[in-house]
Amino acid sequence: MDVSRETVVRDALRPLTRTTWKYYLIVSILALITAWGLYSYFIQLESGLIVTGLRDTVFWGLYITNFVFFIGISHAGTLISAILRVANAEWRKPITRMAEYITVMAISIGALYPLIDMGRIDRILNVIFYGRIQSPIVWDFISIGTYLVGSITYLYLPLIPDLALCRDKLALPGLRGRIYRLFSLGWSWQDGQRRLLMRAVKIMAIIIIPVAVSVHTVVSWIFAMTFRAGWRSTVFGPYFVVGAVLSGIATIIFIMAVFRKAYGLERLITPKHFENLAYLMVATDLFYIYLMINEYLVSGYIWGVNEASILSSLYWGGYSVYFWAMVLTLIIPILIVAIPRTRNVAGIVLASILVNVSMWIKRFVIIIPTLAATPMPPTTPVIYIPSLIELSITLAGFSGFGLMLAIFSKLFPLISIWEVVEE
Amino acid sequence: MVDGLRRPNGSETSRLGRREFLKGALLGAAVTVGVLSGDLSLRVAAQPSPPAESLALDRESELVRMTRELQESLKKPLQERKWVMVIDLRRCVGCHSCTVSCIAENKTPPGITYRPVMIWETGEYPNVKLNFLPRPCMQCDEPPCTSVCPVNATWKREDGIVVIDYGKCIGCRYCVMACPYGARSTDYGYEWVPELEHGPLAGTAAKERQDRVKSLEYQPTPWYGGPYGRGDTIGITRKCHFCIHRIESGVLPACVSTCIGGATYFGDLNNPNSLVNELLRRYGAFRLKEELGTEPSVYYITGEGGASVISELEAMVDRYREEVLLREFGGRFRAGLGGGGLE
């Protein structure tokens, strides 16, 4: 890296010391949306799930879509940063921290959605008291719990030297200073400490990869392990994992661009980083398209009675708008990155947004049409129209995600300073 | 027998109006039939059981016989009973009495029916035929819905009935997804309150919910795993349980005693001389979605092996899907559903 050590430290620590009015404006807007979502949730708690558009036929809707989406995003971080760390890709250094933030925030938000979706949240502890290990939902609880703990550890370990840096450089009084002091665990830049830390980080990086893979595999099994047509597919595990990695990379690119712009990190996060991530994204995208062709072509060729109704609703029926929007937003990003003229930061960010739109719709069209194609004629209305409550809570999930990132960006360095400086 | 009819008191409300009228009418229907079957079983003590030849001719004696056999089976330990339902589709007239009596008996809220009757048309003019298919819970021997429950709130009893512990269920609805028969439904909080008739959210304030008609299932009873009932019925999954509270008191399930056409039979498969066994022996029967390996406890009799009914049902499901998923996106599928379907 051609920037000096001082510049790195100064640039990376700037968000922690200087806050503009724009920051407060954005945070208040995000907080308002989140508060509105919380209020909506309280309405739902009071009245029951009747305030949602969910009924017996389509009984999982936006909430579960968001759940799969956010858990997918969470692969951003840990998986990307861990894989790049294990592969010793040096360029990763300025972006790993952000990726790890995204992971922790996205799991926290994503894991909330099944709880919001539950009819009786007051009985949530039954999962612990009476848990039944045969149930894929229990597997889900276990794997997401493990993943959350693992990613927090994986975020925290490389953060220790930076916390020590904050402690020394910022020398803040009050609570924040105490937090830095406490959580830097007396780090004093000794070689022994460094060796230990490096080993711990390496071990965590290796452990977290299978954990991350297992999380989205288990999420896919929740769907695949039922009698429902459209879900009974052995490709579902890898399909979901690759989709998760794809949306994860796209989210890193987007969040990276936002922070780069907002905090003036242009010297640390260069177009090179965007380009590298864009290539990764396109490769994953292509792999995802390959899996998708696999899924749709195989069941589409057989055109069995059960699959046919779902597939035709996707291809030219009621859900075709969503389906083709999803396909388009999956293909356009590849073109954007492939064409040299559009392969710049703005283009790549646009591509990343499209990819995430695509991935959200994809989760929607995986879940809803299959549920609408009931195994027996239904006794309740089958058309799912999300209610305002659901839309509010969905929006609140996204704003809450942004809010948490914004707050964290003010508390802890966004760049892994010590790793960048080491070069 | 009269004792058997006494059931735990449902909490009644004094609200007047359309809801009350409706409920009264429904309960009236159920009670009439219930008393009828009770009366008959008193008579049976004096009479010898009817000869097998009269079977399928005399519904009264069928009800008497089934009640007697039920009470005999109750003397056996739980694990030696195996409750099955046999539905003779040749006798089903599609009157929905079973659906109505089920709603009245189990006090299900709008939108929830444990036993809808599916109706569909087959053939081409002028050779058209209406088909009826009552669909209770199949009480599978290999239930796909129980192992997926994350909190062990649903299981197959030793007598073959799949029950839900309504005090334990967390409302994740995974079992609803696992059931290939659509036999599980979730209580989303619909209520029989007049206000609700005007729009999806009208009148659903929390205090109104207190007048909600409470189901027996939610009250502390020995049949649902002890005193779990908390009075609040909203947010969890419900299902048909062969009117377990009636069976345990020696009365036939509500849908069986109400069936006007005499199409629904109920009994113990482990009793070789029971009416259901006789029917199965005599006519042969088919079960729904045999290929899934769920081993349902509900048998259908058509007299022709059921192949045509199954293929017709499949065609109907297909048509429904076509209608919903392809043509009428945004519309609602109204045709061919038994009671409980909401507009």
C-alpha cells in the first residue's frame, strides 16, 4: 500500500472522532423507521398474526423471505473474510473488518425474523426446554446460534489490537475510553501476544467456514426436507450457500461504498478492492446461475404434475414478473462487470445493488409459489398479499441493519488498522 | 352413556347478536345428533347387536353398534386401541353437516375447519358428476408432521391419534408445511365477533378477544397433556383429533354421529369384529397419497378401488393450482370448498 502509516491511522480513526450533521440525520431517519417497525411488531403481538397477510395456505411470507435473505447476507462477511484470510489474499486487509461487521449485524437481524414470524413468541424457551433434535428448526437454532457466537469471536479477535490503538491514540475519558481499555485486554504490542492472536485468528478463520456453510445448508433443509414440490431437491443445500455468498459479496461492495464515501476512506479502499470483489461476485453469480439452471431445467424437463404448476406460475403465470425480474437482475450485473466501460466503482455498486434485489426476490419466489401450490385444495384464501405490518417490519429490518452498522462505525474502527499498517 | 355426553364446560359468553345466533344454531345441530346417538346407545343394552347382513342399511343400528364397540375398546389399554375412520364416498351427499358439527364441537374460529368437504365436478356435459371428499386429519401411522416439531408439542398417541399439546406449541407452523394433506391449520386470531365481518382488521382489539368462544381443546383437560390451557387461543397450530374428548367419554366423533348420509364410520381396527373392519373387508378401501408412505388411518370406500377418485382428486388439485397460480393471480379460489373457507 502506498499510503503512509500515519495516514492509515488518521483516516481509519477519523469516523470515531468527527461526526457531521449528516450522520445524525441519517441515523435519526434509520432510527425512526426502525421504531415504526417495532411499533408494528407490538401491534402484531397484541392482535396475533391476523394482522399479517399470512394464512393457512401461504403461512410463511415476507418474514421468512427476510430471514433467508439476511442469513444469506451474513455470509458476506465471515465466509469471504475467512476464505481470503486462509488463502492469504493480501488485498483483503482493509475490507475484512467491514465484512465481519456485516456478518454479525445480519445474523442478529436475520435471526429475529423467525421469532417475529412465530405465533407464540412467549413460548420461545420451549425450544430449549423441550427441543426435539429431529426437527430441522432445532438444527437451525443450533447452527445459527453457533454461527453468531463464532462470528462475534471472529470479529472480536482481530479487533483487539485496534481497540488498543483506540485506547492509546484517542485516550478518551468516560465510558468509551473504559470500553476500549476493558476490551483491548491489556494488549501491548508484544511479539508473544501477536503470535497468539495470529494463531487464534487463523484457527477461527478455519472453523468459521464450515459453520457458515452449515448455516445456510440447514436453512435450505428446512424447505427441502418436506413433501412440498418445488423444494424437494438435493441441490438445495449448495444452492442456498452459493446464493448466500453471492448476496454477501454484493452487500460488502455496497456497504464498503457507503462508508468509503461517508468517511472519506478513498485512500484505504481503492477501486482495486471493488474490482476484485466484483470479479468474485461475478464468479459466484455465474455459479449460482449454473445451479439455478440445474434446478429449473431438471424439474422443468420432467414437468411432473406437481412441479409443473409451480414452474409454469414462475415462467408465465402469476409469479412470472418476480421470476423474470430476478433473472434479469442476476444477469445484468455480470454484463456491468464484464464491460470495461462500466467496470468502475459506480457500476460495480449498481451491480451489487441489483444482485441483492435479485437475491431477495429469489427467496420470495422460492417460498411463496410453492406454498400457494398446496398439496390439497385449501380451505382459506391462497393469495398472499403482505400487510402493512409486514412491510413495515421488513423495512425496519433493513433500517435496523443500517442503524447498527452506523452506530458501530462510530464506536470501533472500520478498517483493520494493524493489519493494513503491517504491510 | 349420558355421563359420556357430559363434557368440560366451554366458557360461554352472553354476547348477543349474529354470532350468538350462529353459534346457537351450530351447537343445536350437534347436540340434537349427540343426544340421538346417546339415546340409541341406551337402547342397545337391551338389544342384541344387529346381524352383519343389515349392515349398510340401517344407519341407526350402525351408530349404535359403533358406539358400543367404542365403549368396549375403551376398556382395553390405550396401546391396544387403533382408531380408524372409514368414509364411504358412495354415501356422501356433500351436505357439510360434518364440517358444521366439527366447527360447533371444537369451536373453531373462522378460517379453521378440521374437516372440510371438498367438492369438485368431473365429466363433460351431459355426463357430469359432483364428487365429495370429506378430509379429516388422516392420523397417519407415520406422521410426517410430528418429527419436525421443534418443541415436541405434537406426537402420535398410542391409539394412533396425532395430537397437539396446545400449551406447548410455539406457532412456528413447520408442521403445517410438513403435512401433505393440508390437515393442520393455524389459529391466526380470527374471531366470531360481528365487528370482524366488516374488513380484515375491524374489531380485533385485545379486549374483544376475551369474549372469544373458547375451544375445549384449550381448557385444562386430561387429554391434551395436562393443565396447559391458558385460555389464549391465538397463534398456534390446531388440528383434527377425532374428537378425542368425545372418544374418551365413550361418544363417537362429532362428524361421525352427525353424518346424515351415514357415510362416516369410526372404530377400532384392532377389534376384528368391529364395523370398520367389516367394511374394510367387504368393500376394500383406499387411502389418500398412499405413495408417500404416511400410512393414514382414514380409509375411503368407493366400491371401485378408489383409483378414479384419486386421479380425479389429483386433476382437481391441478385445476385449482392452474387457476390460482396461472390465470387468476390476485383472485381467490372459491370453488369446491367445504365450510370454513373465508371469502
